[in-house]
Amino acid sequence: MTNRRDFLKGAGVLTLGAMMPEIAVAKSKKTAKKGKKYIGLQTYSLGPELSGSNVAEGLKRLQKMGYTHLELAGYGKGKIGGISMADYKKMADDAGLIITSSHLNPDTIARSEKYSKANFTKLTDFWKRATEDHAILGVPFMVQPGLPAIDSIEDAQAVCEVFNAAGDITKQAGIQFGYHNHNREFCRVVAGGKGKNPDFTAREGRQIEEIFINGTDPAKVIFELDVYWTVMGCQDPVEWIDKYAERIKMLHIKDRMVLGQSGMMNFEQIFKHFYSHGEDHKNFYVEVEDVRSGKQFQRVEDSINYLLAADFVK
Ligand code: MG
């Protein structure tokens, strides 16, 4: 019987090198020629409405709404929400959707445990295993969305070392590693720490997100800016998109609920500035939280309709 690694080699996925992201962009250009906008969805948005036996049908509904690609959530035990990587990929293919990214957090240490030399190998072991699994999806990006325990500059720098190592590992399968923020990344930390995390009142020290960006290798780690959580961190996402254009290559397009309804997000400027940084700045994913509302398919549809009607979205 062929083992998983042989299967990957046979399928060529472990030898594609850095080609994968270009493949995704090439496919998107083809889609754009048909007059369709290139709009992704973070599947976490649908919560239990997209699970188990509902997935195949749900993915088809998303394609009909106008979504072109997906960022998955729910990786665990070699599967996505209990569905094998190969089966998930086939269902996406059948629905006409491209899987371009996946969110996942290391499960080999507790979320409350700080990154250190002592658990470095446990963390890199996770990324090795996860990379083998994600190579089956042919996915160009793997993104960590969860902030590790940090309350000092040194803690954040230890995380940067693991991110660089993760980037090295994923690259071997042609996959780009990335990090996705919430609001706590915009808190400031000082050398030695103050034992209070998160501290939104701190005015001294360095912002965690800035330490991550400047402490990681651009060849190994990219950033996916969640624009809503950036605003909730009391920051202007447009400033970050422009200041770190070489590092922020993907966005989470999110509002308090359905896109455009709160009036608090300046999506027009967000999109204009993001697109202005070149052809490799086109990947974004709609995200709608409150995932157990029972109304998520409707909210995801209302959200894409806002983007389809917006002339600033390509
Ligand atoms: Mg997000």
C-alpha cells in the first residue's frame, strides 16, 4: 500500500517548490477574464452550517453566490473538520472552487504555553506533519491565526524563530507560511515584560505585530491582515497595508457582522491601497463571525453581494 509520503511524491506536490502561489494567481486571472471578481471566503464563517454531509452541497452554494476560492479552517488529526484532505479537495474541485489557504494552530503544546527552546521541536514537528497533510490539498498558503502566549519582547522574538522555522518547512512543499492577527497583536510589550497580557493601555515598548513583521524573514513568512481586528486594535489598516506592503500579502475582509453594514470599515480605501501594491496583492477572504447564529449562509451571501456591487473590488 502506498504511504502518504509516497503518494505526495507521486503526485509531484513535494517537488513543486515555490510554484504553487503563482498557480493560484494564474487561475484567478483566467477567472477574471470571464468578468468574475476574485473573492475568497474563510470557511470558518459558516460554522456548523458547513460540516459533515453538508459540505459538498454547501461549497456548490458558495460558488453560485460568486465566491471563487477558499481559505479553510478546522485542521486537526490530518483532516479538515473530520473530512480527509483528499475528499475536501475533491468536493472543492467539483464545486469549481480553488482552495488557496488554510488556517491552523499548533496542537502539540498548550495555547497558554510560551514558545521557547524547550518546546521548539514540538512546534516544528507539528508544522512538518501539517505540511505533509496540506500538500495533499495543493494549497499555496498555510496560516497560523492564533496568537501564542506573549508578554515581553523576548517572548515575541521566540515566536519569530518558530515562524521562520515553520516557513522553512512549508516551503519544502511549495507552500508559503503566514500569520493572521486579531487585536491583541497591536498591544505593546517591553523587554522583560510586565506580566500583564494583553495590555491595551501600554504606551511604551513595541507592538507585537511589528515585532513579528520585523523579526521574521520575508522569504519565509507573510502576513494576512484582518482589517476588522486591526481597527479593534485601535489601528488604521490602510496605514499597515502601505507601511508593510512587502509583508502583508493577504487580507481578511471583515466587519462587525455583514460587510458594509456597520459603516465603521472604510473598505474602499482598504481595497484601493491593497491592490495598489501589485499583482501579488489580490488574495483576500471574507469572514463573518458569530458562527453559531444559524444565519451564516445568508450573511456570507449578503457580504459577497456588497463586494459584487462595490466598484472598488476587482
Ligand atoms: Mg480573521
